[in-house]
Amino acid sequence: MTSGTPRSDEPGAAFPSGLGSAQLKNALKAFKKRLKLTRLDDESRLGHGAMSSGGQSGIVAISPPTRYPQAIWDELVRQGKLRRAGHGLYELPDES
């Protein structure tokens, strides 16, 4: 049985609060970029060994970019593209 309202995981579907798929895609891209830069910054800090090539970053979760509304992050969690890590932090689902 199909209803007249498209599901939000279907292409071209209407999202709650007027969220569009392009907006969700851009928000996820911004999140991934911020996570990558945060990890690179952590790995390049001084304090790893003087003779080492750096260290692995232990950062798996970050706070999302504030230029996107909370509804976008809630929708990305609902779709399974992000996971809440607690205290306002989010992580990619395949990171654990």
C-alpha cells in the first residue's frame, strides 16, 4: 500500500520543516570536513615523540557546524548517516 506522501528517505521527498536533500547533503559534507580538519589538527600537535611521525588522533566525535539548524542533524541521525555521541557531539556511524 502506498500513500500520497513520499518517505523522507526517498529521492525528491519532502523533509520536515522544509529541509531539502541538498541542504542535508551539504550539512553532512561540512560535518565530515570539520571532523577531518579536527583530526589533522590533533595529529599535528607538538608532544608526540620528537622522532615520531606524529600520532593517531583519538577524536571520533565533534560538535556539528552551527550554521545548520538542529533539525538537519536530527534528520541525519534518523537516516543513520550520523550517530549521537552524547553532550551535543555527533560521530559517523562506522567510526566505533
